[in-house]
Amino acid sequence: MENKGEDNQGFEDISLSETVPVSKKNGPSEIKGNTISFHDVSYDIKVTYKRKTTTKTILNNVSGIFKPGMNAILGPTGGGKTSLLDVLAARKNPEGLSGTVLVNGKEQPRNFRLASGYVVQDDVIMGTLTVRENLEFSASLRLPRSVSKEEKSKRVDDIIEELGLTKCAETKIGTQFIRGVSGGERKRTNIGMELVTQPGVLFLDEPTTGLDATTAYAVIQHLARLSQKGRTIIFSIHQPRFTIFRQINRLHLLSLGETVYHGPADSALEYFSNIGYVCEEHNNPADFFLDTIILNQSTVTGGGKTKALDTVENGSFSRPTELLTEVYKKSEAKRDLEIEAKKIMGVSSSGRRNRHADTQEISYATSFFQQLTAVSARAAKNIIRNPFVMVVQNVILLIFALLSGLIYFQLDNSRPEGIQNRVGAFFFLSMQQVFANMSGMEIFIQERAIFVHESANGFYRVSPYYFGKIICDLLPLRLFPTLIFTTITYWMIGLKPEANAYFIFVFTLVLTSFVTTGVAFAVSSSFKDLGVATIMSAMVFVLSMIFGGVLVNISSLPEWIQWIQYLSLFRYTINALSINEFVGQTFCDENNLFCIPGEAFLDSQGINYTTWGLWQNHAALAVIIVFFFTLAYIQLRRVPRYK
């Protein structure tokens, strides 16, 4: 098999921001691929079990060279394939990492992840957008201003044609509510989003996972075509079929974090044959390599419990006595790699390096406002096209508004029922706002994988993503529904018939909905599991409810715990609504013989009903809003981009 990547002996500087337009007439332009070399790479992690912390070695002195072409990392489960891929792509936590990774013989640039492409194993892509819209989103954020809109659109068109996505270009990717494209088309769309920047290196983690054999082969074929145009394709794969294996130019076999073989894929069978492992005729080489590695581990380490532990050597059976990783260290293939690695590293006879490190830092291609615009536009489309958000949530809100209005329909001013019913209504409305806006918890949990992937790939900074979400969540999903809800309930309940009282009522419940959203944002950005996030937010709201002043008289509680009332959103909401409603009203019995001014009730509850007292509660709600939204932003920034 022809090895397309072996003839590239020159090591050109990495292209950090290549924006050469693609010619549709003459076919896609040649892309200058990069040579990725790694030297004595080791990676250890800390593992805690039963209060004991130990060090586990994931990679152990792994070396290799990947040139333009199809480069595969192959090995059994737990062999370290994804870890090596992440190290090469600069996506692994530097803690516990040692060794050297070079790009064209030079140090990896800072933020190398922004200059290369990386396709994760599980497709992370916005399902409510079409194939074209997802590609346009990537182009709008990852291509600089120097590339015109026409050029960006043309590049998207060329990628669609190059990846065979023409027929499904206007089809939505698909969600649990929307029927979308096939698995192969979804995977190719993910690849296309990385090709927008025309990267010289494209990393893929298990690109065939979850695909049937035919679809997997089609994806690999597209990758092979990309590599023939000069790109360096590096991917991990578990057990490829033969038609996929023969597309590979260079192969790196791993076993428990150590190298079993590194070199041309079409020389691997000969290498194994020379050390006594012969592949049967018509057997898939990839299956043979994996079986040999696993059985060798099991036999030499004494963990084998099967009769199929013997290796074939000249027709006879013999039990291996040495690990394949140890055999490789003594092999000619290893010596050839070391010679080539020295040339790349530029080590002279004196042992000193004569290369110059390129430490240029790669910046984002677009400004904050460009990123904010693109992220906000996508978030708006996602909301509009999500039937649950746009229909079900608003229908439920309307039902609760009518239900609340009917339960407390046209309250009278009798004593004491009029007072009691109004306080009950305020508590019920506050509670409804809390539970209606807890849906904000799903935003950062459902899109966490997309956010981590896109921010790690240099689509946008954290701040425009966060503010874009706030804009597209607070206005259509919190503010407008709350305005409708409060308008219906206020006049159905029959509260104070004054315009200023109505607007204060609306303003108070809008603040309440924003507080709830802030809590939901903070919790969802702190926990990636929806169940844990729900428990934590429920704890916050239950404590707030208890210390709201309705379920229990705060003055009857021990002094050391009364301070929690100042953190209760229910307390500030109900106090503000009570001041707004009771000041200026009188509540009398049926014969008007005994009346209670609303101010007297507020005095009995210890509520300051002056104008300043009213706005004090609003100010407290505003402070809580700022606190939780700030906490959510901080927690979002702390979400790790490294694995």
C-alpha cells in the first residue's frame, strides 16, 4: 500500500491562520499539513481509592512521528489511545504530563488547539440547526474579518460538497423532538465544522463509534480524501474493518500505555511476522493485532485463562515469554524511529538542540461583539425551533395563570379572610415563579458538552457565550412570560386597582423570576448532573421558603438561625407585594363594625412599609440576582477545557 505521508521530508512552519479561499472550479486547494512528533511522552494521574492516593501510568515513554496522511492510533480498550490523541492535540491537563510534542520540529504554539481541528467521539453539535447553519456558525466565529462574507459562504459550500453533504445541507441535525440527519451525516458535519479554518492537522477520537460498517467506511473514505490533499489526519480507533484499515498510512499500536509498533501500516504485518506472530490468511490485520496484543498481555503476565494463548511460529505452537512492548524496544523499527526523531529535533553531535521554539500565541479570530452576535443568534434559533420551550412551557404557564386567578378570584376586603387570602396568594405566586423558572437549570447542563468542545476549539470566549445565553433566556423565556402571567393573575385576583400598584406588582415578580434563573444558572454551571443540580437548587429554594415569613414566624425561631431570613427571596418578594397591596387599604368585617388598616397588619408583621422599605426589598432582590449571575459566570469559567 502506498504510504502517502512518507515522502514529506521538509518541516515547514505551522500555518496558524491560513485563510486561502478554496477554488470550486479546480477543486479544493492543497493544504499544507504538519508533521507532529512526540518524544518520550508519559502521562500519570492520581487515583484515590479507599482514602489511599496512588499514581496510575496512562502513557509510558511513548514516541512517534505522524506526517501528512492517515495516521491511526490503535489498541485494546484502556490502552491509552484517547489520552495520546489528547496529548498531541494539547488537550490534556499538563499536570502529570512529561515529554516533548513538536509541530514541524518546533515547540507546540500556545493554544495549539485553536490552530488545529479536533472532532470528539460523541457528536456535539446543535441539533436544532441545519447542516449548513452549523457550518456557517463555525465560519462566522473562526474565520477573521479579512475573510469576506462571500468567501465564508463559498468555503461552507465547498466543505458541504467535499464531505458529500449536499443533499442534507438544509436538513436539521435533529433532536429528541426533531427528526434529523443520519449518523454518518452528523459525523461529517462535525468534521466539516473543524475544516472551516483549513487546519493542517485534524484530530479525531474514535470517528467510527456508533456507526454501522457502511457508514463508518464512508466517513473514513472522506477523511482519506482530505489527507490526499495534504492534511495530517490523526485519529484513534478501536477495531476497524479491513476496508478501513487499508486506508491508514501510518500506524501506532498501544498496549497499556506503551508502544507495541510504530511505522507504516503496510509494514506492520511483516514486523509481527518477523517476531513470530503470523496473521492467518483472510484475517483482518486490525483484529489480528488486537488479539495478539491482548493474548500476549494475558500470557506473559500470567492472567490467561484460555487455551488460545499460544502463538504460531512455523506451524508449531510456542508460549511467548516477553511482552510485545519489550520486543519493540529492541527492534529495528524502534531504531529507525529514533534516527528520524533526532533529525526532527535537530540534535547535533554535541547533543544540543539547534531549533528555535515558536511560542507565538494564537488569538481568537473574532471580536467579543462578533462572538456575542453569533452565539445569541444561534441561541435564538434554538429557542424558536424547540417545541417544548416555545409551546409546552408557555401553555403550562398560561394554565397556571388561569388556575391562580380562579383560586383567588376577585378577593374581597373582609377581615381577616381578605388579609389571609392575599398573603396566601402572594406566597403561591412567588412559589409558581420559582418552579416555572427552574427550567433554566437545563441550559448549561444540556449544552455543557457543546460549550466545552467549542470553547476549547476556539469558537468563542466564555463571556460572549454566557452573555448571549442571558440575553436569549431572560427576555423570551423569563421576562415576556412573566409579564403575561402577572397581567392575568393581577386583574383576576382583584388586587389594588391602581396603575402604579400593578406595575410594582409586575416588577416584583419579574425580579423574582430573575433570581430563580440566577440560582438555576449558578447551580447548572457548577454541576454537570441534572439530578445533583435539581437537589441543590431545591435545597436553596426550600430554605428560602421556610424563612420567607409565611410558613413560620421568624421571631419565634432561635436568634442564631434568624439571619437566614435575609437570604430568602420569598421574604423580599412577599414583603414587597404586601407593602404594595396593603398600604392605603382597610379591611372590615361584614357589617363594617370593625376595620383594620392595611398598615396595622404590616406593623404586626414587622414590615417597614415606607417607600424606602418597599424599594429596600427590590434592592435586596437585585443584589441576589447580581450575586448568582456572577457566581454562574465564575463557575462557567472554571469548567475544565482539558481532559
